[in-house]
Amino acid sequence: MDEKEANLIIAGGRIRCPRCQARSKRHGGQCGAPAIQGKRVCRNHGGLSRGPTTAAGRQRCAEVRTTHGQQTRAKRQRASELSTLFKLYAAILEIPYRMESPK
């Protein structure tokens, strides 16, 4: 199956459906399953997920939203404050905030 193929043709050409857009972490290839109707991914890659449906569930997700499981909103805010502080110190000491990396 060609990597650039966007649609799957099954049942002897009678059924055409979009192909799942998920990529493998191991080999980088595209998933070969058909995508859920109206979605970009198959059921194995989250096509059946509807996300939080209640207001409390959406609020919980908003409060603990993480990036790659390592940074919470509070940690990103603290990092932003420290970055601003370091820029101020660099300006006071008249040194560059970021050093040029050797090439």
C-alpha cells in the first residue's frame, strides 16, 4: 500500500473510505485501518473518543492540561516568570540573554 494513499478502496472497489492519519512511533509508517466516518483516525487511535461531555469533566481537563505529561499550566507560568526575570538580570548586567551556540 502506498504511503501517500489517502483513501482505502475495499470490497473490490465498491467501498472507498479515508485512511487513518495516525503514524507509528516505531517505524513512522501510516496506520492502515479505515478512519471513523467524519474523523481523521481509526477507532484504535482515538476516533471513537468524544472527550469530556460534562461541564465538570471539561473543567477538570482545563485545569490539568499538560504537554507531554510533564508541564502543567502552573509550571509553564512559573517558567515564563523566571524567563522574564532572567532577561531583566541580563539587561542589568549588560550581557546577552542567550549565548550564541558554537557552530
